[in-house]
Amino acid sequence: MIRRSHARRTRWWLLGTFALALCGTPRAATADPPSWLDGAIVANALHAALLHAGLGDDPTQGMATRARASGAMPQLSVRIGRGLGTSATQSLATADRATYDDSWSFDVRVGFALDRLVYANAEVNLARLRMDRAARRARLEMEVVEVLAALERCSIERQRPTATPDDRVRAVIECARQRVRLETMTGTTVDALGRVR
């Protein structure tokens, strides 16, 4: 019975050694780095790019309100005039008679543009400005997503096992170029966007 137990242990030991030899030495598991197209990274990059381009907040909202509220503000105009009523008359006598009459006039007016409470003329320009800002935002957002997709592509190409050394060098150069482009668009480093590669 002692021999059988020893034989079993020897068999299990040999089987375990053979399995380790086939599988190789155990390595610590490493997680794949997060994708450049991860939701948090895309959101951070878009937010930073919009703020850097000055397209973060929409100032036209307050402008439209102020344009309409300006109708309730009084418009005051003041005019001051001076009349030099100089007249000279000549009589048959040898002496000339001259009269001088200075006068001042004041004109003060207060008016209200109540039609602006309903519709202000500036609203057309503000609507055009809003549409231009929305188009610029959309173009910038698409450009940021394209840069992130290009970074993801070159990162995958760099890690592809069948890639030639030339392909890997091209991928590294393209990654560096896209990183600089992203940093220029966002005004911050890639590391600050929550991504370290």
C-alpha cells in the first residue's frame, strides 16, 4: 500500500512537471491597455478640445435675452442748441443800431422700443452665430474622433505579431504624429486626458 501511494504521487508529480513544461513558466496576467476609443477618453478629449477652441459654453443664449430685455430700457436723448439771433438794422440817421438776441433751446426725449420685447432685430444674427458655432463644434468633434481612431489603428498595427519592423516603425511614427495633433487640438497632454500608452 505504501508503494501504491508513492507511485501515485510520482505520477502526479511527473504529470504536473510535464504540464508546466508544455505551458511554459507562469507569467503575471496583464490587461490590454484601454482603447483610444474608450468612452471616458473620447469624452475627455472632446471636452478639452471644445474648451480649447472656445466652443465650450454658448454665450449667445445670454445675448438673445439681453437683446429682448433692451426694449424695456428707456432711450434718452438730449439736444442743446444755441441760437445767435443777431440782427442789425441801419437807419437814415448816421448811427447804426444793432440788437443781439441769444437764445438757448433744450430738447429732452425719453422713448421705449417695446417692439423689441417680442422680437429683436439682433436675433437673426444670433441665430446665424448659433448655427455657425454648432457647425464648428460638429467639425471639431469629428476631427477629434478621427484622430483617436487613427491612434487606435496605429497602436494595433504596432502590436500586430505579423508586422514587419518597417511597419512597426511607420506605426510608431504615425502614433507620435497623431498624439501631437491631439495635444494641439485639446491644448493639453495625452496623459492628462486619462490615457498613458
